Amino acid sequence: MNIILKTENLSKRYGAIQALDGLSLTIPRGSVYGILGPNGSGKTTALGIILGAIRANSGSWSWFGEEPGPKHLRNVGSLLEKPNFLPYLSGERNLKIVADIRGAGYETIEPAMIKTGIYDRRMSNFQTYSLGMKQRLGLAAALLGDPEVLVLDEPTNGLDPQGIFDVRQLIMDEARSGRTVILASHILDEVEKVCTHVAVLSKGKLLAQGTTSELLKSADVIEIAAENTEILHAVLEKIIQVRKITRNGNVLELSVDPSTPMELITGPVTRAGLSPTHLVRRATKLESRFLDLIKGDN
């Protein structure tokens, strides 16, 4: 089975608020799948449903090609929202309790704490941990029992730059080992750097999903300028490969398909007697793509 998780038309309403509205996702085995959206977009609600913590109003989902059940969740390690542990117990003792609940062996505790950088504080009480350390302990709990899938909700929350880098490396290492990672985040840079696939949510709705490269390469931007901007604009708007023209001072920004050769743009310009004074081509960043999607949903 190449599909780890599939959701079909998941919906959840809290009173007048539609937290999820017909969410359908297909998450392939071995992927790092990013669920990207601003706060309040439905990311945590979606994760809560697939983990059995929240009841959906409608829709269905499956784990490993089967109806979800306790046996499937034993193969899924999760960090959902803020980690909650017993404050008066040590980090190690808290993980033993989690291991007991999940039926995981104690032998997986030490490797999990080492991986997440919390091993040196294993005997300290949870209440003495900083926010970042609590987040690391939550990640260690998710790794107990060597699960096939990790479900992480804002895993870098509260971490300093070094901690963010360490978690990013951890996610990539786990993916290289064959583990599937489902990651919810509102941080564009985090998703762009570690995820193989992305789904963009806004106001509970799925706006787009696909491989990260597909979403990044949905359009290129060509910046072009010439002495006569008005004539340049008139020439460019007749080129069918140009999807959109945006003016930024005396520079025109063209949205084109990534496969569009530069000659299709520069040829008509030079034939019109214009000589470009500025010419730059760049791929669309996820940030631009994300903002365009969100803007279109408003």
C-alpha cells in the first residue's frame, strides 16, 4: 500500500465556525507531507480528527488503506498542540508512562531522548523545562515504539534557531529512514525546506495540494524593464504565454509557465525596437504562491 493516509470530505463545525470544510488529502508512504496554513485554518482540527481526538461531523479517513482503529494508531507517533506531561515527574518517567500507554518498550526511550537533545535533562522534573525543552520531550514521546508515521503539529514551536535546525534535521533523518512524516505548520520556510508534499489550507478549505516542486514551479516570474514602459507593456500583453503583468515602478513583472523560453518574451520586445535595461527570471517562492492562494480565498 503506497498511501499512508487518505481523507475524504472531512468537515467539522464548532457552532457558527466551520473549522474544516470538505477536506480531502492523499498522503503517500515515505513523504514529508506539510499541511500549511495560517492560524485558524483548520490544521490542528484535521490532525485531531485523524488521531481520534476530535469527532468529525462528516467525511471519512483511512490509515494504511483500512478503516482507522487502535491498531493503526499504535503505529503512529504524534505531537499535537502543546505537549502535556505530569509536571512533578522527570522527563524520563513521563516517557515511561507514555510508553506504557502506547505499549512501547522502554528500550526506545533513551534513543528518542538522544535524538531530540533532551537526554542530559532526563532526570529533571518536567516543570523545570523551558518551552523548547518541553517541545523536545513531546517529540521524543512521538518517537517511542519506532512508529511508521510521525504526525507533528507545529514541531518547532518555542525553539531557538539551533533547536529549529535540529528538528529540521531530525525530520529529514526520519524521512530518509523510510518513515512518513505529516507536518502541520504556519511557517513557510519550515515547510519549503523539509517537505516533499504540501497542502495549503485557509478557513478550513483545501486551496491546493501536490508535491512541493509542483507548487513552487506553478509559475516563473520574469522582471523586465525598458526605456519606454508603456510601449513595453503593450508589446508584452500581446504575448499569449504571459499570464499576468504587474507593474513595480518602471519594472514589469510577468507571470509565465516555467517551460516558457525567454526568447518568446525577449523576441517580440527587441522586434519592437526596445532594448531591455533590466531582465531577471526567478522561480516563484512558496511564500508568493501561498499568499496568492490565501488572497484568492478572501
